Amino acid sequence: MEEQAIERLIQIDARAVEISASREKQLEDLERRYKEEEQKMIRDFARRIEDETGEAARKILQEGKEEVEKLNLKIAQILENMERDFEKICKDMADEILGRIFDIKRETHG
């Protein structure tokens, strides 16, 4: 019984490591995609600015900056949500592990 509990704790810990690695990879992928999209937007807007003059060029640049700011805000929110979800998963797993440890102690001393 105790071996099963230890085995389960090991499995839970391994799963926590997997989840953590997965979340880190998702964050890295999201950051990479964001940077690629940001670079693409910068290139597109730079090309437009070269093609247009005066007020039209200033307007396009301003729109580009606003879009980048919106993307930054969206990505920050996504990252915040992912971090919150990850922290909740870790807390839930820790609570489950502690609960199981207490259950085992109660069973063995009970």
C-alpha cells in the first residue's frame, strides 16, 4: 500500500514536471510567434511608409504602433492567464500530494 502511494507520488511529480515543461514550451512558442509576428508587422509597415508620403505615412506608422501595443497587451494577458493556470495546477497537485500523505499517515497510525 505504501509502495503504491509512493509510486503515485512519483507519478504525480513526473506529471507536474511534464506540465511545467509543456507550459514553458508553450510560453517560448508564444513568445517566438509574437516576435515573428511583430517583425513581420514592422517590415510590412516599413514598406508601406516607404511607398507613401507625408500625413499618410505618419497615419500608417501610428496604426502600426497601436497594433503592436494591442498585441503586447493580448500576449501579456495570455501569458498571465497561462501562468495563473500553471500555478493553480501546481497548487492543486501539491494539495493532492499533501492530502495523500496525510491519508497514508492516518492509515498507518490510525
